[in-house]
Amino acid sequence: MNPVLRPLEVERAMPVLLAALDTAGFNSLVISQLLRIGACNVLAEASIPIDRLYRFAEGGLNPKGLRSARAGYAVAEVRCNSDALAGALACEPGLQTYYVHEPLKRPDEVPTSDGPFQVVEGQLLYVREAALLATEDLASFVSKNTLSWHFLMFCTTGPARSYERLADLLSDSSCLVSGVYDGESYLIWTIRRD
């Protein structure tokens, strides 16, 4: 089974996006107006009932895999939909740069193997240019940065640039991605192109 893009009501999905943006230091009152002019989709199996899709904080949406032992506990491996997200973003017209919020590290803690980053208003963002990433590399980048409680990606149609304000990054973004379902999948907001 493969996850597909499932449309959602923006108003019902907005709290998830606002919570992720709040973690990154955004003023959610200002942002909610911008988000209303977009469309939301979630990556989920076609067979999942629509009412279940709005329970964003609950895991268990994806089938569980084999159990593995971690720190003395048996943990069911759950597939993350990072491959499906990479495929969906590759189909979005004009996306050129991805900025992923890193909530756990300070700039002096980032190893060179993590690649390019910038700090905007105290928030650490990894930066990747779409032209330099194969779909598999984007999926790996997403998976590596997905936490069960937080994932936030800004996608812009312009080349990578340095931002002084988070508000400028948000206004340049034509797509936002937030982690949902305990890090198993992603909510994708795109600006409405009328």
C-alpha cells in the first residue's frame, strides 16, 4: 500500500501547522490569515477513513513492521512516509529550496555532515536546494530530520538565500510541511494558485 495525497479542510488542519510554527518562534495570530489562502493535504493510505485523518497527534496510521529491541524494549518499527513526501514535493511546480527547522541543536552543535544551515532569529534551519537533491536524497533528508513530535519544512520557489526574519521566509514559502501522526506522515500546506 502506498500513501497518497488526501485533501483536508484548512480550518481543521490549521492547529497542527500553527503549533509547529509556534515551536519555531512564529506569531501564530498573524500566520493564521496567510494559511487560510492555501490548501492542505496529508499523506495517508486511501483506505483510511476521513475522520481518522484529523487525529493528527495519534500514531498508528501506518502498518507496523517487525519489532526490534531498543534499550531493552521491544519497539514496533513504523514506516515513515518520507519517500512519499519527497515524491510529492518533486511534483510541486517550481520548488527550488527547502528549509527544515532544527529544534534540538544550537549552531555550534551542528556537525559538518549535517550540511548547510542558517540561523534566523535564533532558529536553526537546514537548507537544501532542490536541484542538488535526487528524490532519494530528499527522502533521506526528511527522514533524518523528522522527530515524533516535530517536523517543519518551508519550501520556496526562489534560490537559497539568507533570511534576517522568520516572517520573510514564511512569506517566500509556497509550501509548508509539518509532521503528523507521531512522525509517521506529513501535512502539506500549499498556497492556493488562483
